[in-house]
Amino acid sequence: MNTSERLVSVTALIDETYQKLQELQYSQGSLKKFKYSFHLFQEYASKNDVVFYTQEMAFAFLEEYCEIFSNSNKRRYSYQERKRAISKLDEMHQYNLISSKKLLSRKKYIFHGCLQASIESYITFKTKTLSPERIKSIKLYLERFSHYIESIPTVKTVNDLQIRDINSFFESCSIYTHNTRYATAISVRHYLTYLENNSLLLHTLSIAIPKIAKKRNCTFPQAFSKEIIQALLKSIEGNTSKERRDYAMILLAARLGLRSSDIINLKFENIDWEKNELSLIQQKTKRALRLPLLNDVGEAIINYIKNGRPDVQNSHIFIREAKPYTQMAQRTLFTIVDGYLKRANIKVPASHKHGPHALRHSLATLLLEENIPITTIKEILAHKSTQTTKIYLKIAEKQLLQCALDVTPITKNRCSEVALDVY
């Protein structure tokens, strides 16, 4: 338990947290969900005659509403909403601030106390091999870790850290979702291992990090049907330079399964027009990727370059529509896809992903429907392991039931034809 916890009433903490969420410009939809979860929490406190917030009371609330400690098999989207709301309250209670993933790109991370120098050294080391987005996530979790450790009076240097301190930190993390705890454990373990390998930590602590399994198969991948993607593409008329740009980017996600980070960072040098090939180093994995440049994708890119792209010197193909004409922000592509879904009057469930990554899922699913082997889809999506690709099998049960035991190998040329005709 954090030793510097402040005494604050549940009502006051909810008011403080909600005001901070408004300042961080969360959407009205998100604020509405937070407000409802806060209302349930306040009712729970009143029912149990609790005036002041404690983490123990928050755990009890989550057990009653989400069964987080009873190993229940029930899984509901509302559970994530409750956990997310309570995690914001707890963060406000402990640190008097809220970390917002919406503002990761603009946030300045502050590492605290005796861990500051070693964390900064570790971040510099990892920057050489990891993507900027991954580095931002690591900074978020290590900032939270250092803030907690700073509050422990007995820890004056990094070598004062004890296993009990690690355990108490992860007990405090029980307030967060499973995925957040998993990512926190990975980040802290790698950081401590770095210290041990470089003799900055004289005793072994990384083994004390709890083993939290990654829930790869707990949910179905969220993919659009062929009809929805066709409706999405038809909603982009291509009458303006912005629509020509957006159409080309969405095609790259829907036809080739590129991640949004790779689309935003695509440069002229990545396209070989003579060979009709696209080659790049992926932002997320830092691995090389080469794909055929399908006819409609290439034509859409050319149409944007000739009839939409501002005449400016910039190595990136896709740039902002308004001055300054610079590279687009990665999150912009999510907003673009979401906007055209609304224009096409496509109703997406609240729990369903509706950004460019859903288009990537959709491509994998449609290729499965064409009986393309998992190993081939792995190469198209540039997954490191076929285990990642097998997630998509969960939404192809009908096709699996019809599959024979003997599968005829499909050539690379046939794969290209399927990818071209899949829509």
C-alpha cells in the first residue's frame, strides 16, 4: 500500500477525477460511462457506510460488480468500464493526476526519486530497438512505478529496493485491467533485468515480478464483413483532395492489412513502381516487410499524389491537408476511418473496434474464408508467430467445419489474386 495516501472522501475524489477527465478532453461518450460507474461506486460506498476512499473498498466494489478475484468465467464489456473508472479514481487518489493514453504523444514523462537516472538510461537503451509508440507505453508504466517507489521511505537508492516493495506495487495495480497489469509487469521486469545485467542492481529482483498471462484468446477479433467494407469505401467519393488521400490510406489498411503507423510513415522510397512492390521497415516490430502493390491501391496513391497532395518537399506520401504541410499524426487515421463509417451510416457496437486495425482484422478473416493457409496470412500481416495469426480462426468457425484434412498449397501468385479479388 502506498504510504503517502491522502484522506479524501469518495464524493470529493469523484468530483476531482471527473473534473480532470473533462480537462483532458475525453469524449462525451466516455464521460457518460465514467459518470455512471462513479455513480455505482458512490452508491456502494453509501450502502456500506463508507465516507473516505480506500483501495480496499475499491477492490471490494470491483469484486461485487466485476468478480475480479473470484476467477469467474463471466466476461462483460461493462466490467472493463468499471475497472477503468476505478483505476482513474485510484490514480487521482494516489498521485493527484491522471495519465491519459489520449495524450501519450504530448505527455512529458517524469521519472521520480532514486529510480530516475536508471530509468532514463534504460529508455535510451530501448529507444534503439523499439518503436516510438512502444517507448511511450514503457514510459507510462515506469513513471507510475517510480512514483510509487518514491513514496516508500526505506528506498533511498535503487539497491534499497526489496521484493516486498515490488509486491506492494503490484498489489496496488490490482485496480487496473488485466491487460494493463500484464503490460506493467513486462515493462518493470525488463527494466529490472536491464539493471541486473549492467550491475546497477546488486541483487536479483526481476524474478519477483508476478507472471501475468497475456489473454490472447479471451476475445474474438473484431472484423468487418465484406459488405461493410464495400459500403465504407463507397462512402468516399473522391471529390476533394482530402477524400483522395483518405481513400488511399484506407485501401492500404483494407487491401494489404498495413498498420496505421506504417501507413502514416509511408515514404516515396518505399514504393517500387516498376516492380509494383511495397517494402518498408515496420514501425512496431522493426522487421522488413515486402508486399505486392495491388492495382487499385497503386492507382489510389497515384490519384492522390497527382490530384490532391500539396506540392511540398516532404518524403512522406501522406501529409496534413492544412498548413503546416507536415507528416500526419498516427491517431488521425483512426478519426478518418471512424468518420467515414458514420458517413456511410454503419452502426458499430460500442464494444467493437472501429479504426484502421479493424480493417486489418477484416483482411485476415476474408483471406481465411478463401482458405488461404495460416502461414501465408502470417506473411501478409507480418506477424512474428503463427500463434498470433491463429486468433483469426476464432471468427472462421463455419469455414473450419467445412475444411478437409488435406489442404492443397496455394502459391504466392494465387494469394495475390485472392487479395486483389477478396472484395
